[in-house]
Amino acid sequence: MESTAKKCIQWGVVLIIGGGFVLLLLPLLIGLLAQTVGQTAAIGVGAVEIVLTLVRWAMIPMGTTLIGAAIVIRAFAPSLEHSQTSHTSNP
């Protein structure tokens, strides 16, 4: 397998698994943080929640995009190798 395709798959899986954990656990952690801090830091907790929501929305789609890119790289890699060998074998 192409090293680029392998890296894309590895990072894609990491992002999907990490995004799943963030998606499941983040609301609980933000709720605990808000209860612990209290009313005095509601603005800070709100800002942290906005940033983490953007991260949560981005991780899983980026992971699936990387896996799709690995499939495309894998599909075109044999044709690239074949075209390179045919060019070098012809004088």
C-alpha cells in the first residue's frame, strides 16, 4: 500500500474514533465544568463550548474525507506505477 494512503487511513481512523469520544463525552465534561465553576465563569464556559463544538463537528468529517482520499490514492496508484514502468522500459 502507498505510504500516503496508509497515513491517510491511520489519521482518518484516529479522527473518527477521537471525534466519537469527543461527541459522547464532551457534553458531560462541559456540564461538570459549568457546575464546578458556577455562575461567575459562565461566559468562559460558553466560549469553550463554542470552540469545542466546532472541533466536534470537524473531526468525524475530516476522518471520513481522509479515508476517502486513501481509497482514491489506492485506486490510482497502480496506474501511476504502470505508467512509470512503461516509460522507463521504452528507449
